[in-house]
Amino acid sequence: MTNVPPPPVPTPDALAGLFRLDGRVAVVTGASSGLGDRFARVLHAAGARVVVAARRADRLQALCEELPGTLAVPCDVAVDADLERLVAATIEAHGRIDVLVNNAGIGEPMPAEDEPLDYWRHVVDVNLTGLFALSQLVGRQMLAQGGGSIVNIASILGLVASAPIKQASYAATKGAVVNLTRELAVQWARRGVRVNALAPGWFPSEMTTVMFSDEASITYLRRNCPMGRGGSFDELDGALLFLAGDASGYITGQTLVVDGGWTAR
């Protein structure tokens, strides 16, 4: 084997550029609050032209007023026509899609024996079927243009049980997202499209409001998380940019867990 000298060590600017997204087009679902709102802001700060999607149009509009150049597309990820309109509007405005952040998701705690099947099906429609349908639409575009990065927002509850919180449908769909990430990654790897997942631990959001406002729950979190606390929004920024951009250029099919050590116990 011929010895090939390693490339030169990059300059500080080149290293910083690995986390930049200047000129790239990024779509974020579930962007009207919580992690989705934060993801949109971080991608915008990294130079991306951001398209935000969610059901609450008023919140999307308010976000766009804070992020110049951002496009808002009201969208329910469980509605096929909405997803088609989201992709069409993005292509019309920007001509391409370079990054997709599949963040939209729902879930309410309840015992498995009491969970109505209609609710189970709705969670599957939003958290899994909608994610696949949008990945398929955007994936076709990325394959045609020769590359792109899809970041699926999974959860530690896709890797471990949610006990003592009871969330069968949420945990099941997030587990499915982890393996769907692997499948799409392997199918599209040779054609330039990378697919990875980000699995947050316990972070404050609309879905975890009760947990972070209840002293007993906070005590439980402090006692059981190896770092002794929940996460702060900014502690997902680097992981998101890593998966979205060039810093992870040789990484696909992986789930990056950001959980303060929760799943390492």
C-alpha cells in the first residue's frame, strides 16, 4: 500500500468552518417552541437559510421576525399534503434543501393499559410516519442534488424505558426513529445523503414542563442523572451543528446521545 501523507493541519478558521452552514438551506419541523425553536435559531446563527414548520402559524411568524430571511410554512407533519407543500415552498424559495431537522413530535404520559388506540395511532402518525414521509420527500431532493444531511430528533426514551414515567407510544416511536435512521443512512450513504439522529435526555420543553416544575421530579432527576441535573438548551447546539454540517462528513446512521450520562448507567 502506498503511503499517503496526511493532509495539512487545518487553520483555526477552517476548523471553525466545519460547524458553519453558510448558504445552505435548512428545514426544521416543530419549530414553534422548545427544542425546535432553538434549533432554528442555531442553524440561522451558523449561516443557514432556515425554513421553519409547525402547526402554530403565529409563533412561526414571530420567530421569523427575529430571524431575518427565515421562511415560515405552517404544517402538520401528519398531513401528507402539508408535507408536500412544505417541500415545494422550500424549493420554490431556495432551489434546494441541504439540511432537514425532523423535530416535530408529541407524547403524553399514561399507563400502557389505559392508552387509547386512537391516541397511539396519532403518536405514530406524527412521530414516525410523518418523519418518514418528510424524509422521503426531502431525501428525493437531496439524492437528486447529490447530497444533504438529515438529523432525526430521537430521544433517550428510544434507547431505554421511560420508567417511572409511562409513555409507551412515545418510547416505541422514538425507538423506531433510531432504527429508521440506520436504515435510511445505509440506503442513501453511497449517494451523498447522510442520516443521523440526535437523542436528547431531559431538557426543558413543553412536553417536560410538569417534570421541570415539580420538586419531586427535579429531585428524582438530580438523583438519577450522573451529572445531577437536566440539560440546558445550549448544550444541544454543538451536537446539532456537528450532525448537520461538514464536521460529521464521514458519519452516518449514528445516534448521538446528549443526556448527562443517563443511558450510561
